[in-house]
Amino acid sequence: MNDPQDFSFSRRRVLQAGMAAGVAATLGSSLATAASAPAKPGVLMRAIPSTGEKIPAVGVGTNAYGVTSAEELAELRKVLQAMPGLGGSLIDTAQAYGSSEEVIGKLLADLGNRDKFFLATKTPLAGDISGGAAVLDRSFRRLQVSRIDLLQIHNVYGLDELMPHFLDYKAAGKIRYIGISTSVDRQYEQMQAALAKHKFDFMQIDYSIGDRSAADTLLPMAQDKGIAVINNVPFGGRGRSYFPRVAGKALPDFAKDFDATTWAQFFLKYNLSHPAITAAIPGTTTLAYLEDNQAAGRGRMPDAGQRRKMEEFWDSLPA
Ligand SMILES: NC(=O)c1ccc[n+]([C@@H]2O[C@H](COP(=O)([O-])OP(=O)(O)OC[C@H]3O[C@@H](n4cnc5c(N)ncnc54)[C@H](OP(=O)(O)O)[C@@H]3O)[C@@H](O)[C@H]2O)c1
């Protein structure tokens, strides 16, 4: 039988096997990526379908890393210093996130731990992209790296203009994987067209307990086509996250059955237990959040029945 966490197998077979089997943990398997240290025991790993390489299933999102104050930078340094030790490796950033790429580049250079990370970034979200390869080079310069693990087209912008350069850079070994992102349902048709037109290793999309529409559209497509999925805005998104809605509320009793001890873990375990999801990237700006979010990649995951209970519970909460 397939490794239950090897999500390269087809949607039909996932359904046949049942989600409970689909989410049984493969823990501490070996990590083939040159970008990462060996997996920590107990850390949930997921395979990238195009190569079989496994990466830890909880990463960090960095759209709030474009900070300048010494205090905030010191906290981000703690996050990037501690992350490999906690078993995490995926950092997602973008040219559009202010100075986030520069901040990450400088912190990793200072810490000397770039090789412990699977580094993902994105080409511009808007503006002039006529510079071709020079547009991509900006990320290498800002991140202070000679190789980027995953380069993504941001929100489908510039797809046809930039794809030839993505392919050149992949052939030259400057980027290891090619991806494309969105975080809004109104772009799903464009995403589907892009995924049909070009070969992508990754798609990055929004999916969460409060916004499940990708489960009917892009997630099955990812499984059918063998594309890895990075799950952005797993808590609903910065500025509109789900935490205020559950503030002061106790976790439902059944959360203990899949080892969720905080709301962040409850939300992330919902995302990670969908068989199409390769990794989730919660926006993580403090060491305390990092510890909490990384813990979601350990222990039991909800099975199909528990996922239904989570949805019912969520849907019953006052808006
Ligand atoms: N189109 C795209 O490609 C696209 C679009 C959007 C996002 N993204 C990516 O997805 C990542 C995640 O999205 P996001 O950061 O907007 O939203 P998110 O991960 O859904 O939520 C972030 C919010 O959750 C809070 N938080 C994080 N960990 C927590 C914890 N353990 N306990 C309590 N609160 C916690 C943060 O608090 P604080 O406010 O205190 O930091 C922040 O307000 C981004 O950073 C970015 O890398 C990609």
C-alpha cells in the first residue's frame, strides 16, 4: 500500500482508501532536500509529487516581515533561528511583501542557516515585468542566495511573459521548483487555465476551515495532476483571521482526539488533514507563534469524521 502521506497518488485512490488512512501520520521520514537538515522525529512530512522530495508540512508565511524596528527584527531573528530546530523548513515570501525578502536574506546570512530552509518566493504582483530575467534576479539579490527552492508566479500576474525565464532558470539549476499562487476565489478559473497550460510543481492557494471552496476546485485538480499545494492564509488571512471569532472560547472536547491544544493547532490540523495539502504557511511573526504553529505538524491528525465535526462546529459559531 502507498505511504498514506504520499499524496502523489490519485484522488480516486485517496477516496477509496478513505481520508482516515490518508491522514495517518508518516512521521520522521527522511528529508531528501539539500535545502534542509534531516527530518526531526515526529514531524509531519509531505512529498512533492513531481520529485518525491519530502518537506515538513508546516512552514512560515512572511507577508508581515517587511519591518524595520530593532525589536521586531530581533523577534523575526528568533523565529528563523529556532525554526530548523523545531523541524520546520519552508519559508514563503514575495517581492510584493515590502522589504520581507531583504529582511529574510539578511537574517539568514547573519544566522548562517540558509541551507536549513526550503526558500520560496514570488515574482511581482503588479507593475513592470518587461525586464524579463532581471525581474527574477531581484529576488536572488534581496534574499542573498544563488539558488531559490521554489519560485512562484504571484496571483497569475505575468504568467506568459515570465514563464520562459522560469524554465531557463530551472534548467540552469537556479530554481528547483516552479509554482503559481492565488488567494482569491475569483482567480480560480485563471489558475485552472494556467495549470492546464504549463507544467507546475506547486500551486499556492487559500484554504481554511472558514473558506473551503478550493476543496471543490483546485485541490482535486492538484491531486489529479500531481501538483504540490502550499496552503496560504490558513487562519483566514492577516487582518481578518479567525482568532477574534474564537477568543475566550474553549476548544471543543473532540480536539484532544487529534492532539490540538490551541486554536492555531485546531485550524492548521484541519488544513493539513486534507490529502491534497503539502504544506501550510501560517503568517508567523513571533517565536511563541512559531512554537504553537510548528506543534500542529506533530501528533495525530483528524480523520474524515473528525473533519466533518470540525466543520459543523465552525459553522455553528456566531459570525
Ligand atoms: N496570493 C498569495 O500568494 C498570498 C496571499 C496571501 C498570503 N500569502 C502567504 O500566506 C501567508 C499566510 O497568510 P497571512 O499571514 O496573511 O494569514 P494567516 O496565516 O491566515 O493569518 C495570520 C494571522 O494569524 C495570526 N497568528 C499566527 N500564528 C498565530 C498563533 N499561533 N496564534 C494566534 N494568532 C496567530 C497572526 O497574528 P499577528 O497579527 O499577531 O502576526 C496574523 O494576524 C502569508 O504570510 C504569505 O506568505 C500568499
